[in-house]
Amino acid sequence: MARTERYLLGKLWKIALALPEATERLSHGQPAWFAGTTRQFMSFANNHHEDGRVAIWIAAPLGVQEALIEDDPARYFRPPYVGPRGWVGVRFDLPEDPDWAEVAELIEDAYRLVAPKKFVAALDAR
């Protein structure tokens, strides 16, 4: 299936905006998602500085970035700027679709990492 930017963003919006108090706005010219208005947990990167990748960059708990990259270096990578803080990149420009259930879990984990406790409690109460 051809994955257009619109298709990918639609999937990402559905996952991210289902989280309590999640918002989306442009950051550095690309869509980015926040827990509330200030705590970013994910950003979309379409050919960032002509790197050829269509991906998301997501916050990740300590050690997750390394484990994902080791397990599947074609899909996961260390993004610029936020990679040194543990964020991980997830590529969508590969021939095969990602495991969307896994992507949703990673997004939820990213949200939990940065969201205020009351937002996480609201998520857990669902």
C-alpha cells in the first residue's frame, strides 16, 4: 500500500489525539504532538534536512532507543537533536508497513514519559 503523508498523519492523529489532553501543532514546520500545550512527546519528520526519511521522533524511556535500534536498525534510528536525550525515530518510508499496534504502544509510552501525572491518571482510568 502506498503510504502518503496524509495517510500516515491520519493514523498518527488518531493514535496521539486519543490520549488525554493531547494537542497537535506545527513545530519547526512539521506536525508535533504535546501532552497539554508544552510537553512534546512526538514529532513528524518528512525528509528532515533532506535525510530521505519519513518518520516520527518519539520520547522513549531509558534504554528503549538502543534496544529498538539493535532489534531493527532499518526501522528505528537515533534522530538528530533529541536522540541524545533518548528519543527514537521510527521510519515509515520502508516497503513494509510498520506494526501499528507497536507504534501505538511506543506513542503511548512517549506520552506517559512526559505527561503530567493527572493526564496519566486519566489515561489509566479508561
